[in-house]
Amino acid sequence: MPLNAPDCPLLKPESALPGLWSEVDRVVGSATKELAAALDVEQVQKASKLVAEAEALLRRERYRVGFVGPSQLGKSTTLNRIARTELANAGGGGPATNLVSRFLPVAVGVPARYTLRYMTLMEFQQRRWGLANALKDSIDCPVPEPEKEGNALRAECEKLLRRIAALAPKKIAESAQPDEGSVPDPRGDDRATLIRLLKAFHTHGARYVSAQPTTVSKELNPSKPFSEQLYRYTNHSATEEGDSNDLLWQIQVEFPTETVSPTIELIDLPGLGTTRVADDLTTLAFMDELDGALVFMQARQAKEGSVGLVLSALHGERDTRWPFGKAREPLRGRIWTVITYVDPLSKEQLGLAGNSGETVLDHLAKTLNGFEIKHGRAVFVGNVFHKALLEKAAKGEPITAETYQGRLGLDTDASGKPLIPPLFDRHPELKASYQHVLGDGGIDRLRQVVGVELAEEVRRLVCRHVCRSLVDAANGLCRHIVSVRQAGAFGPKQFVAAREWANVATLLAGDREPGEEQDPVYRELATESIRLFNDVKKAIRAEFAKIAKRKLGNDLRDMHAGDAMHLIGQGKEKVSAAVNELFEWTIKRFATLSIDIEPINFDGAGNPADALKAQLKEDLESPAWAVSHFQTLEDQIFFPSDKGGADGRPLTFEDYLRIIRSKIDEVTHEACHRAVGKLKARLHDIRDRMAFVSKKDNLAKMSVDPALLDKAAADLKAAAEKLTKEAEALIVRA
């Protein structure tokens, strides 16, 4: 059934996506129905799944944004600040949240209410297995089974409780074998959590746990803090006596607000990289549901492993402690970072200790760069400083130099204004974000991010993700149909040659399992791409330096308005030339590697090498995919206001130079990433199709009318081209 604008409440009314989805759905459905006898079932299922997932995203009523990070970093406290109400219970020296808490903004005047959602039978088995597995050799827990019923599970729980009771706590702790230098062994908490879970299921499972989720809803009392009313459900228990709350899977809270956009849902997650495996499992189980994330990290620990664990999970890496659920879709591009506990930082961390060592911003930049997170998506928050300012405001007291020095560790000038550490100039976008802390602890900036920017950016990026999914569905099925069409005329020699062509494409594409060393052939391509785009970056920087020198002393906003279009033109010209050179290098290398392989028909060309040349030439004729990101050089977001930055200091010419250089580096890196991605996509196309036609057992599928195959392939290709243009337009419109 076609999608219409009313079916997609989060899209703008003028969005073309509902119509494009409907077209792909029609073409894929028609092709798989008419050509079912010829097509590989796995390929058909893959395309149909991508179309279905895209539909689910388009129909969604809210985008889900998770508050993710290790425990005790102020996630719940910050959420309360954003909402201007006590929604979540903040920790008091230990992990507080132990349940996924989903906060849904509703219009002012709508009653606040909460809904408890209990585990299903399968979710209970998964949680039980994960907790038992955390105790290593101590407990032997049955693997989750979809068809297992309540009575059988209760009998298993009784056996597990007897096994746990027979083990001394010391033996359980020893079996976990903590790493040297780690915190005191936390398995006692996990043991207690598992005991509570088993007891709760034995007593309350029949009422609350079933094949389908059980829910209970109730209105909240507006005259009492919401966090107090929700505390018993969301926080860790101090006993081993299980009750029905231990069987909760999540809680949903609808709260009236004008602060948070109604298009997003804020999700407070217990933590990842915590001392409690139970909290890690709760968070991992919900990762698949997120459309975007605010990753919390402590300023002093921006380079520690726990943050890396969170970011790795958000980038799609599976955690062996929770092997359940679908393959996780990476959230690249949909991650913001919230840096807490900046009040205060030490002189060394601020770069004020009289040396030129690494500051807290240096460590943070390395972490962000390692996970390809833009520096402009970092928000600094000082909850303690914010509270101190509120107290002073309530008493009518002024903010003094002692406030900045004592709460933030910053020096001040003669008038009492805080001075930003000079070494922060190394990272202009991070520095600009840090400056917002000086106004109100960074809370207003975070409210702006959550209330406006985050909702809009997640919407745009989800739309791009939908476009890519539909393009993958259409192109993947199109390539498969063309392979079926071509392989009908192959003989024994061509089947052998097809395998060899597939191997060459694999070498250049650099397909290796994580941890395996890349082939030297792929390293050549990677080195060449880096060299070419470093040259582009240097050339654009040099061009900018010449312009800026001539305009020294001009108004920065007017200056940028003129510079931006020139830089965009220069960038597009030089990147297009670099992409052309990289493609030429790849074509020659592919031809050299395949010189002794039997020619084979591929897309009407003499062989896959000729086809690759034609495909890359086609890519170069429409280079928007490579250079569209340069349009973001027009942004003026780094001009905080007409008066300057958050600390009241005007943006200087030197600030402007650093910011533009940083943006040039960013967009050039993006262009390089896209060029290599386009190359790999073309090589994967050759690899997959040659691998398919090299299998003789597929010959039985080659008897379908060629005209039907050709029509289906043409329709799919046309749909993919429309979607590709829409994805590119989303970047430019942003």
C-alpha cells in the first residue's frame, strides 16, 4: 500500500520520501513476484527487509534519542535540567538508574502518566542468561528458547537458585577473574540481581511475564516530584528479595513540557561500562531501538576505555555479553557528546600549569576523531556550576571572579571576567562549545541542542538513512537480476573466469575480517587516496589564506559571506580532480591485476575491468555525491551572536581562521571518505555478481524471459537514481 504524507508525521509536508518509498515498494514487489522462479531467495528477502525497515522509520511518531554513558556521569541530573522538572532520580555516589526510562514530551495541559512494561518470556530468558553468564563458571544457565513456557522456566529457576545458594560468595567472585588493577570485584551485585530476578519470576511470573508484553498505566500526581513517584521502579534494590519490579523491562513516562521537542523521545539508559553487568545488559538490549544518542563522558576521563565501549556499541559492534537482537545499525552521524564535570578542572587539564602538555580538549578531540564525531556536536555541561549560579541568583548575589576560579578553575581578567585557556585555541569548535559553560553551566546550550538542533538533525539523518536503505534494496536486487540475465550464456571457462574476477575485486576492496591485516593491494589504494586528498586540503587552505590576508580588518560576517562561495567553488573543483585521479589509478590497477584473466561479458562490456571504467566514468559525470558536503562551508553557526561568543568576547580574526581551516579539513575528509566508499561499492558490485554467476548450481534459474529481467532491472535502477538525488539534496538543504 502506498505511503502518503499523513502516514509519516515526522517528515516535512513537502518531503518526497513517501512517494519514493512507494515507488521502490511497488517495483521490488513486482520484480520478486514476476521473477520469483529465477531469483535467489536470500537476495529477495534482503531487499524486502530493507524496504520494510524503511517504512517503519517513516511511520514513526517520535525519534528515539538515548542518554548513554557510564554510570555516575550526571545523565539523569542533566535530563532533569533540560526538562526543568524532576523526571529521573539522580545518583548519590553510586549508580542510580537500573531500568530503561522512556520520557515522552506531551503538550502542556495533558496529564502526566507512566506505563510499566514487563518482560516477555523470551526477554526474561535473555536477561537470566546474560546475568548467569556474567558469573562465568559459577552458573550453568539454559540457553533462551522461543517456545519455552512458564512452568518449565519456573522449574529451571528453582534449580538455578539452589545452585547459587550452594556456592560461597567468595567462589563466585573468584570465578569472575577481574583484570589486574580494576575496581573491587562487582559480581556480588550481579549475583544479587540474578537472585532477585529468579525469585521474582517464581512468585510473580505467572501474572506479569507472558509471550506478549504486560503493561500497567497510571497518572502521576502533578503536586509531587515525578522522580519520587517513579523511584521504586527505576532504581536499584538493596535486598535479594525479588518483587514484581524486578520483572520490569522498561518504563514510559509522558510529561507536559514546552522545553523539549515533541518529535523526540528522551531515553535514560542505566549505563555501559559500569561496575554492574546487569546495567550493561539493560542498556545493550535497548541499543537497537535508538535513532540518535547523547553520549555522556566525564571531562577528566575523555580518553578512558568505558567511553570507547559506549561509542563502539553505537557504531554497531556487537557485545558478546548480549548476543541477542538484530545486527545493530551504526549510528554514525547521529551521535552528540555531552561532557560533564567540567566544574572544576585542574590547572594541568586546562593547560594553565606552565607547560604545553595535552589539555582536556586534546584528549576529547582524539576520542571524537577516532569515532568520526564532529567537534561541533560536543556540548559541555557543568551541573555544579549551574546550581551555584541558581543559588546566587536566588540570593541576588553577583557572579564574582572567585566563582569562576573556585567552580571552574579559570583565571579572570582585571574586571573579573573569565579567561579561556590559550591552549584551547587548538580546537576552535570545542573551545566555542566550552564557552557556553561560562553563561549558565552550558544548560541553555544543551536545551537548544535537544529542543531544536538534535530533533531536526536526527530527522534529516534518519531520512538519509531511509534513502540509503532503499537505494541498497533497489540496487542490490537490480545487480542480482542483471547477474541472472548475463549468466544464462556462460560456459565452463566463463564460470572459472568469474571466480577470478571476483577475487581481484576483493583484493582492491580490502575485504578483511576485523583484526585481520589488510592486503597490500588495498593498502596501496588507501595510501593513494590519503595522498590525493591531503594535497586538496593544502591547496584549499592556501587559497583561503590568500583571500583572508587581503581582507584583514573587514567585518567577519560579511567577509565569510564572500569567502564561502569562493571556497565552495575551489573545493568542488579540486575534489573533482582528485576523485578523477583516484578513479583512474584504480582502473589501471584493476586492469593490471586482471590482465591474464579470461574476458567475460559484464554489463555489456568486454569484461569487468571495462565495466568498472564505464561505471566510474558515470559517477564522475554527476559528482554531487563527492562534493555536496562543501556546501556546509556557508554555515555561520560559529558566529554565536552579533556580540560574539558566550563569554561576551567578540570572535577574533584568528578564531575565524582556525574555524575555517578546521571546516576545510572536515569537508575534505568527508569527500575522501565518500570517494573511497564509492570505489568500494563498485568493486563489491563486481565481486558479488561474479561470485554469484560462478556457481553452476544457479544455472537452473536462468530460464526466465530476458525481457522481464531487463524491465525489472531498469525500473529498479531508475528508482535508485531518484533516491540518490534525494539523499544528496538532504545534505544541501541542511
